Amino acid sequence: MGIGLNFLQILSQLKNNSYLESGGSVIEIGAQQLHNSFLRAVDEINELGALFGVETSFKHIEPTSSSIVHGELEALQPEAPLAKEFYQWLGFEYAAVDIDGSPGSLPLDLNYDSTPVGAVGKYNLVTNLGTTEHVANQLNAFKLIHELAAHNAIMIHELPAQGYMNHGLVNYNPKFFWMLARSNGYEVIYMDFNWSAVEYSLPQNILDHISQYVSISGRPPYKTVDAGILIVFRKITDTPFVAPLDVPTGAKAPNKTLEQRYWSVFNPVGFRIRKGRNRLTNWLRNRFG
């Protein structure tokens, strides 16, 4: 999905609230391009640079040509600038995970590959801005993100939640991230659910495929809008990754194997840090029982 104006605003808030320090390291899950909304925000970019102690202005880059795929989804051209130069201008040590092995990236297959030993716990900021929806093996992808993140690192996920009918393999819902945070003791710093005002019909290729099997004549017109979820985590415990599990908080494990595998769900004593339980665990207990 790339980096837009809203991402600038998130970084500013994180820096203002001391969640990010100058001179850290960032890794993108999928090397991102700079959206035109970003390139037009010259003042906001330079204000962010000042927060990070940067004394030079970010070089001016003209917005590039783009097209609307559907709804308000903007597809950038291959020549649109990459985010690498922006992060380096802010003073971050930069890396990306990309299967194509482009310069400056870790050539990892998110479906299968393990985190390289030298990259475990290395990065202060991990961004997943429209990448993992293209990955079939969600368990491995989020495990890798967890392992790349340093203790107290920030992890930003901005992903599709509705619509995007021909975009990726999966859409996400808020509960997925609530359960992910519960399993790993993440602090939820920020969360948003946003949607487009533009409705569109079911894409023709989907209609054509369905029509091979059933008649859709007489069905009411289908309309959808694109929606996305944005969530910012802080990794406040340095423990091995535990997969999210869709059971009520306080549930009992049916056997020892599952109790050990999902220890943070069935016996979350290890997350009783700072002032009593993690605030998220309390909230989940009240919300889901």
C-alpha cells in the first residue's frame, strides 16, 4: 500500500511520545514506495525531520503518475520513489524484507523462511504496510515480524480489512490483532479502522467465474467499499512468538501440549509486568469473557 500522509502523522506522534528514538533501525516487510499524498506533504516531511534532529530538507520529488484501480485505491507506477531514501534521511539504518532480493533487502520467503540469526531482535521499527495480505502462511509471516523486532520495538501494520476484492489473498479483522497482541504481550499504542466513501460493484472477473457454477440473475446488486485497519504495537516482552488463538481469555487448555504451545493464552503469568496485568489482557477479559 505504500507510505502516505497518514504514516507521516503516525511517525510524528510516535516520536513526540518518545516511542521512537533518533538513530534507530527500521525494516520494511516489503520495500515500500512513496505515495503522492506523501510527496505533496513537504512541510509535514520537514517538520518530522526536525523532530528527529535532521538539519537538511528532504529532497523535493514530484508526484508520479498513478491510476485508481477501484474505489480510492491508487496504483503507483514502478518508477515511484522508494521509502529507503526517506528513512535514511531521518537517520535510520534501513533494511527491507523482499523475496526478489533487491539491494538492501533480506531475500526472505515469508511463507517458509526463518529469521536470519543476525537479524533477530535487531530493529527498532518494523513496518508491514500492505504486504502480509499477499502471504498464504500468516503464522510464519507474523512470527518473522515478531523476531525481527527488538525489545520495546514499534511494529506498524496497515492492511486491508474489507473490499480489495482482487488485491491480496486475505483481509484482516480487528480481532486477529487483539488475539495477536494477547498471545505476545504487545502494548497497543494506536488503532484505527478506516473506509472509503466510494462504492463499487463486484469485479467482473469474479462475476464471470461465479456464473460458471450458479445463476446470479435476480440477485440484488452487490456494492462494497474498501476498508483498512491500522494498528501500532510495542513489543514490551522479549519472549518467543506465540500464535494468536481464538479462545476466550481465561479458557483452560484441553491438554498439556496445547497448554505449553499457547502458554501466554492459557497461563499468562509471565505477562504480569509493571502494574499488574498487561492492560490489553484486562481489556480482552472484559470484552470477550
